[in-house]
Amino acid sequence: MRRWSIRQYPTACSFGVKLLLLAGTVGFLSFAGLLQSPSQSTQSEAPPLQPAGRAFERLPTPEPVTGADVVSVDINRGSVEDLRRLPGIGPVLAERILHYRQENGKFVSIRDIQNVKGIGVKRFAQLEPYIHIDPKSSSSND
């Protein structure tokens, strides 16, 4: 009777080792929370894990802009708060728009907002339905 030897079955051994390594990797990723099964929701309700011995503040998540929050804004008169209601405009871009207005005067066309750093073709397409220029505001001196 011959004894079984790994040398007789190198392909089977190689496949088995690879299978064990794969199972171990998947198990580790699953345990670490980096791998979710399709049945789990993409956003868990539990707070994220924190390193032991450290206390971190959980940053507030920004409120998503809803259709009710978005209004048409005159880009020549809008304040920072008004501009921040626009989709894709945060505090930095709102300040840039105001700074551009102060440096270069009022916008003549709504397309001129693309001259502001950070507002390109895609963002302008997103903003276009929500911005306007009041004819009274562009002709009067404020």
C-alpha cells in the first residue's frame, strides 16, 4: 500500500492553498467591515468603528439639497446663503461668486458664472435652471 504524498498531487495542493488564502482574505475583510454581503444595506445605522483609546467626534453629515430648498437666485444680488441653496454650490463656491462679483462687477449673462473658478460646463448645466439675472439688477448701480 502506497502512502499519500503531496508530491504526487502538486496541482491539487496549489489549488487548495489558493482557496485557503482566498477564504482567509474574505474572512478578514468581512470581519474588518470592509466587505458587505449584498443583503446588507449600503449605509449602516451603527456609528463607524473608532480606534481603541481615542475618542473622535462624529462630523455632521451635510444636509442634501432637496427640490423644496432650491429656488431661483439672482446671481447679481444673491447672498452667500442664497447661493448655497443652489445645487452643487457650497460655502467656498458661494464666496468665490461674491468675490468675483466684487472684483469684476455684475454678471451680464448667466453664462458668465463659468468664469468663477470651480464652475465649469457640467456645474453650469446643473445650475442653469436655478439662476437668473434680474434686468433691473444688471442696469442699476448698487
